[in-house]
Amino acid sequence: MSRTTFILIGVLYYIFTIVIIVVVLNLINKKERQKYKDEITTLERDKNLIVGASILSELNKVGALINNDIMQKKYDNWCLRLKEIKEIEVPKITDALVEIEEAFQDKDYQSLKTKIAALELEIAYVKTKSNFLLDEVKEITLSEEKNRETITKLKADYRMILTKYNSNKEEYNEVEKPLMLQFENVDKLFGAFEAAMDNNEYTEVGKIVKAIDDTVGNLKVVIEEAPSIIIMGKKLIPAKILDIDKISNKMIKEGYNLDYLNISYNVTEAEKKINDVFGRLNVLNLEDSVFELKTILDYFDSLYHNFDKERLSKRTFEDLQRSILIKTTKLNNISNELNKKVDDLRYSYDLVDEDIKILDDIANEIDEIKDDYNRIIEMHRRGNCAFSRLAKEMELLNNSLAKTEEKLDQTLRSLSSLKEDEKRAREQLDEIKRILGQAKNNIKEYKLPITPKNFYVELSEASGAITEMIKELDKRPISIKTLNTRVDTARDLTLKVYNTTKETIKTAKMAEMAIVYGNRYRAIYKDVEVGLIKAENAFYKGNFKNSLENAINAINVVEPGIHKRLIEEYK
């Protein structure tokens, strides 16, 4: 490819690129212009909708209803506000639109964007004023339909109220007069509403409708709640007051202290509250009345629970009064006996200071319990405490007594174990001596050719341990801990002697039996004779285990398994 051709291709590419850029920019510019054109069209439409035909139509309706100065003033004010919107606000918007059109034609997009945003806010502001004016006018033009609908519902509610009242007149005796006056008032208000509507007095109609709504609503509450208030205030609560008074007086005569319940004061306050409720009921004010009366009922119901609690507390108090007195007397006697034996216990046993101190602590605790018991009994005798408090005091005292009783039981078990350990040690001493004597007799009865050396060593150790045990038993005071160690040592060593003697004699007997059994083969088998000679030599030297092994090994040549048969025969 020549250089000229290459340059031409480059120029073509450059021209093509420029054309593409121009086309894209034109498209972007066209799209942006269309966007601004659409926004201007929308602004124009919104301007034209600011003052719609509905405002003029509604104002014409109001003009036909004017029959008093107040309505005339309202109408004139609305017309003035509409004129201001039409002749001042809308022209301003029109001028702004003209400026926007000029900027659009001049392609001054920089200022166009700002002017459009400002005009959108202005149109929104004026449109809001126009809508607010329309709503005010409609309150009058639509008031008849709206108020008629409201009054229809209120009349339906009122008829239901009258029906319920006439069907249950006896339930409203307490409020008959104020109810009748209120019924007359409602009838008058309904009449006033009709008169106001006939005279187009729409400014007064709203007030009348609100008054009717409030009055009918209050009547509905009275009709619903008044029977409950009358029943609670005139029947239920007075009946409970009489019953509570009767029960409380009877319990006071029986020795119950009910001062903490403040029954008289609370009854007086309840009666005041009931009078206040019925005072407000006479003017048909029932605010919180049901709640207040229910609260009073709940209080009197709770008194029955308190009465039951006092009766139960009295039984609890009387039961604990007897049981605590018996237990305290018993513990006091045991504590005194222990304190009397303290010197003997100190002489007989090696007691630590803690063992003695706990006896003093127990004695002090018993004295405190006795003092608290006497204090509670004195409170009961004076009659200035309720049984619920007395029972609680007794329960706490009983808990303290149970802890002291447990501590005393542990101390008794600890001290009793000292004597038990001494007694058991003396019994075991006799048993140990008997076992050791049995071991000696077994050695003597069998007449072994020689007594093993370990027998005399173990016998000496066991005898020494028994001597130490006897010394400990003869000491005053005795150290139980040391004594128990001496008993264990003496018992273990004595059993060791006994077991050694038993095993030695058993082995010797089996060795002797094996030698005697093998003598039948001595003349026939030379190996048997040699083994039996070794067994006899070991036997007379006191080596009974070696003797048994030689004898069994010798006989096993002739009779395999002889060991098992010898054991069975021995058994």
C-alpha cells in the first residue's frame, strides 16, 4: 500500500469520526430540548388548573345560601381571595412562563433549568392556596349532606338509648331526673339543628352537631354503666361493709387484733368515695366511677383473705407455742446435763477447746430462744399484735430452734462417739487377744518339727501393739484418735500372725500328706525316692513350702495332676 493511499484512509476515518460526533451531539441536544419542552407544557397545564371551574361553581352555591351577615362576610372574603389568585398570582406565573419560553427559544439552558424549578415551587404554592380555599367553601356547600348523615347516625344511637332506658327504667331510679332533663336537652338540640338547617345558618350547625354528639355519647355511657354503678354503690358494697363489720367484730371478741387492717378508716373513706360517685352521677358524670367502685369492692374482698389468714395464723401460733416450749425445755435439760458432765468428759477424754465452746454456744442460743419466746408470748398477752405477725415471729423462732437442735444433736453424737469408741476398743481388745491365743494354740496343737522364725517376729510385733493399745486405754484423758490408731495397728498385726500360722500349718499338713502318699512308690521308682528324701529334709528344717513342692514334683512323675487330687483330699 502506497503512502498516498494510507493518508487517504486516515482522512476518511477522521471525517467519519467527526460525522458520528456531530450526529450524537444533535441527538442529545434534540432529546434535551424535548425534555424542557415537556416540562414547559406541564407547567402551562398546572397553571391553567389553579383556578378550576369547581371553585366558581362552589362559590355560586354559597352565594345562593347567604341569609345572614356572617355568611356574607365569609363569602366576600372567599371572593377576594379568589380574585387575588386570578388577578395577581396567575399573571405572575404567566409572565414567568413567557420568560421560560424565551430562554428555551434562545437555548439558554443554564438559566432555563433554574427558572423552571422556581416556577414549579410558585405554582405549587398558589395551587395549595386555591385548594385550601376550595376546601373552605366545600365545608359550607357539603355541610348539609355531611351534617344530615351525622345527625341520622346520632338519632339512631339516641333511639337505642331511649329503648334501653324505657325497657329497664327500674335500673335507673337514682338518675331518673337528670336523665329526663338530658333527654329534653337532646330533643331541643335536634330541633335547633333542623331550624338552623332551614335558615341556612351553617356556621351554627357545626356547633349544634358537636353538642348533640357529645350529649348522646355521654348518655350512651350513662345508660351502659349507671346500672352497674348503682348496684355496686347501693347494694354490693353496703352489703359487704355490713358483713365485714360483723365478721371483724366477732373476731375481735375472740381475741384477734385487726388494727393493722384499718377497717373503720377504710370503710369511712369508701363511703365518702361512694357519695362522691353518686354526686357526680346526679350530673351524669361517670368518669372513672366504675373503676373506683370496683377498686373498693376488691379491697373488701381482700379483707376476707386477711380474715382467713388471721385464723390460720392463730392455729399456727398456738401449735408452735406448745411445740417450741416443749422442745426448748427438752434442749435446755440436755444442755444442762452435758454441761454438768463436762469435767468428767475432760478427765476421760482428750477434748479440744472447740468441743467445750460449742456447749457454751448452744446454752447461749437456748437462752436467747427462751427470751424471744417469752417476748412473743408477752406480745400475745397484751393483745397489741395480729396473729399473722405473731405466727411469723414464732416460725422464725422455730427455725432458729431447729438449727440449735441440730447443733446439739451433732454435739451429742460427737461426745457419745467418744464412749462408743472406748467401749468398742475394749471389746476389740478381747477379740484381738482371743485371735492371738488361737494362733498360739494352733502352733502348739500341730507340733511342727520347727516353728518358722517369722512367726516369732510377727508374734512379737502383735504383742507389742496390744501392749500399746492397753496403755492407751489406761490413760486419762484418752485420746480417741490415738486409741483408734492403736486398735487398728493391733488388729492388723494380730490377723497377720493368725493368717501366717494358718498358712504355715496348712502347708505343713499338705507336705506331710504328700510325703506319706508318695511312700508307696519309693521302692519302685528311684526318682520318687530321691524327691521324697529332699522333701523330708526340707520338712524337718521348717521349710514346708519347699518340702511340698519337692514331694509333688516327685509323685507327679508317676501320677500327673497329683497336686489337684491332694488338695481335694485335704479339703
